[in-house]
Amino acid sequence: MRLIFSFLLLSVLTTTAFSQAKRTSVIAAKTTNSDRQPLARPKLVVGIVVDQMRYDYLYRYYDKFGSGGFRRMMDGGFNARNNHYHYAATYTGPGHAAIYTGSAPAINGIVGNDFYERNLGRLMYCAEDTAVSTVGNSGTAGKMSPRNLLVTTIGDQLKLATDGRAKVIGIALKDRGAILPAGHAANAAYWFDSKDGNFISSTFYQSELPQWVQAFNARKLPEQFINQKWETILPLNQYKESTVDDEPYESVLAGETKSIFPHTFTVQAGSSKYEVLRTSPYGDVITKEFALAALKGEQLGQHDVTDMLCVSFSSPDYIGHAFGTHAIETEDQYIRLDRQLAELLTQLDVTVGKGQWVAFLSADHGVVDAPGFLQQNRIPAGVRGYGEIGEAVKAALEKAYGPGQWMLSYINQQVYLNHALLTEKKIAMQDVYELLQTVLLKQKAVVNVINLHNLGAEALPLLQENLFRNVYHPNRSGDFYVMQQPGWLEGRNKGTTHGTTYAYDTHVPFLLYGWGIRPGQTLRRTHIHDIAPTITALLGLLEPSGCIGNPVEEAIK
């Protein structure tokens, strides 16, 4: 009886367990087939870089902006208000590279627009590539690619994560402003050739321009604009955020004798016909129109994976260099750029869908006020000849060590020494540093000479020490950095420039808007290297290979 009872009990338990397992598998199947949802992601990421936009421009011109451009992103998105560059090379190439890689020149290799490449023994342009050819015309302006960028970008990570299905496009007037953001795996990067007014590319990406690009070039927009005048969009007396028209420290456009409105575009003999349009708001219009053509032509945001569009507005840099930070030209340009931005964002709503895209906006560097403007306000500032430092270095080294090519280059405020010659003559780097420090500190407005080989020994605030540490790449950086007084420029008697470690060059906007973004702001210090990991975290992607930043977590829902 015990055996019979045990057998019956075992049968009941087995049947019950089988029935329960069957019910569980049916429920699981139903869940798998009907309840499981795909991971939510935006349809399109739009990266916007404004070339030479200082942070305070957001607020200086705020009352002149409409509701659909900068203010739409500021008021309805997330504003990292204390966002700074994290290295000592605030130039266009490094800025675009850092924004999209989350890296630093010490890792990504883009230490300047141009730099001395020790392995090649010559100056190198950040986007040059002699192994490729121009696509779009017969010139040489397309011999460019991202090969000199040593790490991946946001777009590269997106392409890798989707096995190439995502579309990634880079657009700018400047080649480096299109190429470095788009990255290595991009479908294409396009930039403006001033010779014929066309957008071109290189064989790094493709063998011929897509039909939509050819159609855009056939519109001949530059020809329309070059025959127009640049007049202010508002009455002159409304430009309260600027100085009077025609300050003595402002540059003049080619063919003009005074820097006053209206501006006309004169083609100088021997120059590219459409080059002058870069230093006008029409450069931004052309860029925006091409971005809209790409949106439609590539059907961006219309696929089953996230796409990416990288747009850089280059004209603010040309205008800022020429006229300075307080010129009517600069204010007028930003009022107009705000309208171009509004058109772009509105079209994203129409084409991709409201709430289906995410955008970020930043700048590749800031800019210092024109020395003439600063001097009018009794603030220390000045200009020195670009060759003064280099000539002083050469003279000091030849006096101390005899004839020889002791200095290979002086660029980006850095001295590149001839290491082979120093080794041959058995001269220690520290001895050269002490010599040049003594000599250069006697130069006007030189406040320090930094030994990039021994930063730990420098008496610097930790913040600045890290800026120099993040820019040093052994094969592409110099040996010593010549640090000048705030407000001082090299080689510009008119207008202004950038490229220092000071706040006016490092403090730039970082706005986030759209899908997955929590509206708000932060005043804690964030950095340019935080942009890329914020976007990849939003997308659920691995951050770029050289990334050293962290997501701005309070910006993400």
C-alpha cells in the first residue's frame, strides 16, 4: 500500500509541475510576442556647433532672439551654463574633435588647426589627406579626411552599434568643421569650396556626389548672394548691444575702405570668387539650406535606427575675427543666425516629428574682445607681431649653443625644438627650458613659459595645469608653451582671435533639447568632453574610444 501511495503521489506532483510549466511557457510566449517593446531611441541626433560663440552671447543678444531658435533650446531644453574647454588649444579643429569624441588633444591627436608632426618632419593640417582626391570638382580642396583623428566620434559609435545602418552626415563651410565631427565611419562629410561655390567631399567617403548634392549645387545660391549687399536686419539705432559702426580696430572687407554698413562683396583678383561670402551671414544661410537638403536627400530620421546630422556654422568665426565681439556686424550676424536655427529646428519637427529628435548646441571655442575695444575701456591688452617669440627663441639658442636649426617651429604658442640636434650636442631639455624662460619672460606681456615635459614641476593653478596636460601629445605638441597676458594677441592689428587658456576662450554654450532631455539648467562646471558621453548615454551606446568625460546626468530624463 505504501508503494502504491508513493507512486500515486509522485504522479500527481509530476502532472502538477508539468501543467504549471506549460502555463508559464504560454504566458512567457504571450509576453514575448505581444508585450515586449523595443528600446526607445530618438530618430535623429543633430549636433550644432557655432564657430566662435562665446557663452555670454546667449544672454547679450537674448532679447533680440525670436522664440524658435536659441531661446527655444534655452527655455525648453537643458542649459549647462558653466561649460568650459578642458585643454589649452581653443582652436576650430581641436574644438570640433573634442565635442564629438569626448576626448582631448593629448589622446585624439588634434592639437591645433595646424601643428608640427614630428614623425613627418613638417607642418600638418588637421584634416589633410594626400591619399584622397576631391569629389565634386577638379580642385584640391577635397584632399581631406578624418585620418589624423586618432579616436572615434559619436557618429562612429552609432555606426558601429547599428552595423553601419545608421546614416551619419557632416556639414560646414570649413572642411574641418564637417570632417572631424562626422568621424571615420560617416556616410559623408561636405564642405564649401570658395572657388566655384559648390559643396564638395572626398574619395575617402565616396566616388561621386549624390544626386541631391548635385541638385543643390545647381541652385547656385552663392551667385545669388554675392550680388546682394549685407545690410542690417534691424534699424541701426536698435543695435544697443554693440559699439558704433566703424571702430578703428575693425577690419574691412575686401574691396571696401571702411567697416560700415551696407557691405558689398567684391571679388579680389587672384582670389576664390566666393571666399568673401564666408565673412557674412549668407554663409550661415547656405549652410542651413544645405543641411535641409541633406535632411531630405538622405531621409535622415526616417529609418529604423537613429541617424545623425552634424552641422557647423562657420561664418560667425570669420565675422568675429574681422570685426570683434562688440561690432554691429557681430550682433547682426547672431540675430540672423537665430532665425536660421529656428528654420532648421522647425523643419526637424515637420520632417522627423516633434519629440522624435534630439539636438545639442555648443561652440568650438570662444574669443577675446578686440584689444582696441579693451584699451578704450582701460583694460590691459595689446598686440605683438606673430614672429616676435619665434625670433627671440632662435636668437637665444644660437647665442647659447652656436649656429643650427634649434627650433623646428613656433605655432599655437608652442616652441618645437630639434630633439635630434639637442641629443647630438648633448644638451639637456631642462637647460634649454631654463634659458628660454629667462629670455622670454623679458618679452612684453609674456607671463609664463610652461615646460610641457614636466608639468608637475610648474607653479600653476591646478585648473590650468590640467589644461596643458590635456593638450600635450608627444608627436604633435611642442616642448614649451609661451603663456601670454590676458587680452594680448599675436599677429592681428585689427579684429580679434582666440586660442588661450582664459575664460573668454574656454567658456562656451552647451544646450540640449528634445527627445529624452529634462528641461532645466546647471551652474556646476561641466566640460566639452562631457557632451559626447551625454549623447551616447542618451542613446544607450558605448562612449567614443578616447572619451574622458562624464554624462551630464541631470539633463537626461
